Amino acid sequence: GHDKRIEPLNEDIPKCLLDVKGKTILERQIENIRSCGIKDIVIIKGYKQELIDFPDIKYYINPDFENTGIVSSLFFAREEMNSDFIFLYSDIIFDKRLLEKLLKNNAEVCLVADLDWKERYNERVKRSTGEVELIKVTKDRINKIGKNINPKTAHGEFIGLAIFSKKGADILKKCYKNALEQYKNKKFHEASSIATAYFTDMIQEIIDTNFQINHLDVYGDWIEIDTFEDYRKAWSEVTS
């Protein structure tokens, strides 16, 4: 999508097409996904969507991407949620081993959480913890997720990678349908409405139904490209 924090790098291309050592972020993601044996890949496009064109991939388009959030974009592909699936932010570079670990997880819904987030963000002068999607955990299940969690009580940072079983996908669709009716014109967790909801808002809605959301803990091995600093860091840390 289009992120003003990294302009003008993404003035003419979606952020996912930024080059890092000869490969775009999206190319790196697709390589990792396919190397783990996943053949069916779906991409939901928005900003400069005509530039995203990889072979053997199914595409959906959110024409109102400027006024809507990640959840609205995700549900343009609702027909792909009839079985288990992996959810992935398009602006992260991650080690393939993270996905391999996640695929071995048997939870109905499981989010990857980085426990090393504080050290990384303490090094970043221009970034506040207010932009970090944090999780709180009770008895090994996530009970709170979002950007407004006190860092002192947080368990880790959600990195933008999650897995849903068929049952998990069904509860996601059910909660979204209910939220469309109830939160069309009013605040939905940390979003102004369901239309502008973040993925974390939808996860919190599922948590509030008492459905168990699990977490897979990792220590680094990923980077999110949000700022110039992130982009420089990606160039210095990515080895191939």
C-alpha cells in the first residue's frame, strides 16, 4: 500500500515493491511462501495496483484503499477463507524459518510475536512505541492486542504473520459479519469504524468472544519497512 512515512521512496510504487538487494519485499515473501510448499497465493491490491503482477498468483483489488483499513482489504478475498490460510502483512521481510515454525502450529488461530521488540525500538530514535502492535498474554493465550498497550505489560510485538485453521477462518468471518452490522458508523476497538479497522482490531474482537488466540514466540529474524531507517536497516541486515 501507500505509506506516507516512507515517501518519496514509494511515490511511484507500492511499498511492497521496494527493492532490497535486488529483490522486492513481495518477491522475497513469495519465495519464502513457495519454498514452504504453499502453492496457492492470494494478494489484495490497492495503491498502484497495476504494478503488482506476478505469475501464478490470484489477485483481488480494493478500489477504496485510501479510505479503508487492512480488514476491509482482507475481506475482498473472503471466498478464499473457506479453509486454513496464512495471513501476512506485505511490508515485512522475514526469515523462512518463522513461516516453517508457524506451519507446524496446531492452534485454530496463532499470531507470531517478537519478544525482542523492545531492544530494537529503543535503538530507533524517530519511532515511538505508539506505532507498535503489541500483545498481552494470560495463561499462554493472547488476551489483548493493539497499539495502545502499555509496553511495560506487553508480552511481545505482533509481526504481521498469522495462521488460521478452517475453524479459525470461520470465526473470523462470523465476527467480521457481525462487526459490519454493529460498527459501521462507530468506533471499533482502536479504529474509528469497522471500515478503517486494523487486523489487530479484528483479532481483539475475536478475543472478546472468548475464542482462544495463540502466539508463537520468536526473537527477531524479521524487519518491517515503515521508515527510511527501516529501509536502511533492511539493506544492511538482509544477506541475500
